Amino acid sequence: MTAPRYDIVAVGNAIVDVLARAEDAFIEERALVKGSMRLINDEEAADLYDAMGPGMEMSGGSAANTLAGMAALGAQCAFIGQVADDQLGGVFRHDLTSLGVAFATAARAGEPATGRCLILVTPDGQRTMNTFLGAAQYLPESALDADVIRAGDILYLEGYLWNAPQSRAAMEGAIAIAKQAGRKVAFTLSDTFVVMGHRDEFLALMDEGKIDIMFANEHELAELAGTGDFDAGVAAVAAKVPLLIATRGANGAVAVTGGERYTVKAEPIDAVIDTTGAGDLFAAGFLAGLAQGRSIDDALTMGAVSARAVIAQVGPRVQGDLKALVANGLG
């Protein structure tokens, strides 16, 4: 097996985020569930955009946010995802490649447009996401660059893509390529609604040995395990996958591998500004730790520090010196 060229190759949604402050009353008036993510069509996106306050545009997408964090920590990364041949598609590509992330997937001609996520951030820092997937859900299996996937030490898959048949087929194809090349596969569950729709499929992936690393927050874990007891859920899922990482917000995170359980406390913070990207950046720090050959304890610390950095600001990509923050956190 040849040495990997990339620490991680991710398959994910190519999304441009539009973030705006919103009061709780606005969330209630629109009958939205605070802190959740929902899929919307282009008409809903236009209506909500018109009703939102002043917005800030920046490239997002869960897996892409993770790669941005990893690149900031010195990792070699590549992204596979679908944008349209339009202005937002160009913005997304520029933002990612300017960070040093390889992104060569060809843009898609015609409709729909590049995906966008309208994020309402309430005063408590919670983000309510309204996602128009657009071109992102039309990532075809034919767009996969097998050589790039084989060149990655870890293939990282974003659960959101499992909802659309075409992108799901692409993910399944990517898993097959990675496994044939002897590479590891990491999977992030993304959201409880994703797990609700595909629980049996995700359990089957683990039972078939196709997932080596699973990322979940405590709510996704509960849905996957079928129990509201966190420790019981950890034990049930950890028995199915070589490495499980479960995040718990202010209660820190847990990792289980080889029958050993590791924990980390959440990093102290004066004020939570915006939780957008917290899970994505935790994964970035943790995976960067693995890429550097660090211990599970160190990887968890890197994840916690990275998550803290992003919730102390607006937007899903750390704007300060993440490498310095992580180095300081490791002591």
C-alpha cells in the first residue's frame, strides 16, 4: 500500500452559509425549531432570505468546515463535492482552495444553483439552519476521483449527503474505493433527522465493517442507539465501530476505542457567540491529532480547543490562529 498523499479526503455538501442574528420571537413566528437543521426548497429559501436581517456570507458545509480547520492545523486535505457553475460556486471553490485544500470536482451546469444555508443565530448562540441543498445533492458517483480517494489516509463522509439518492450512491462508491485501497473510513452523523431517516442503514454500515471512525453528538447517538441513556448508547455503538467519538456540548466529549474510554471536558468560555460549526471543528481538531500521531487524549483536547475557538465567534470557520490556540491548549 502506497503512503497517503492526503491526511484526509472528505465527501460533503458544498454550501455557502448566510448568517444573521435573530430574536427568539422570529424563530417562533416562522414555526422553526431552535437549534435544528431543516431542508428547504428554493422558494422557501427566497422567502426566508427576504425576511432575515442583515446577513454575513461565508463558505460552509459540514465536511468542508472540518477540512478548513484541519488545513489550519497543518493537515493535507482534499474535498469532493458539487457546486453549480455560478457565482456562489466560485466563491465556495475559492474560499476552500485558498486554505490549501485540494478541490477539483467540476462545477455542474444549469439549475439548481449552488447550495446555501440560511442560519439564524439567536442571542443564546444557538443556530437554526435552513438548508437549500441545490447542486450539492446532485454529486454523481462519476464525479469521484478514485486516485484522490486512494491517496487519502482517511475518507471522511458527511451524513447530510445520505439523504439524496445520487449523493448517497457517490458515498457508497467512495467507501468501496477507500476500502479496496486499505484506507480508513470516518463518518459524521450530521443531525438527528438524518439518523431518524437512515438508522438501519447506518447500523448496517457499521455491522459490515465499512465504518472505522464514527462521530456523533449526544442527540444523534441517542437516535442511533435507540436509548436516551448516554452511557448505554456509547456502549452499544462503540461495540460496532473501532473508534467512536461522541460530543456533549458543554459536557465535553467521549472517545471509545479498543475497549478503552477517554473523556475531555469542554474548554471554558466567557460567552457562546455562535455554535455554528462546533461539531465540525471538534472533528477537525480530533482528526488533525490522529494525523499527527498523537494520543486519543491529545486528539480530544485538540477537538475541544478547536470547538471553543469557533463558538467564540460568528461563523463556522475559525478566523484567528487555530494552530497557536491548539498548541497552547496542549501545553
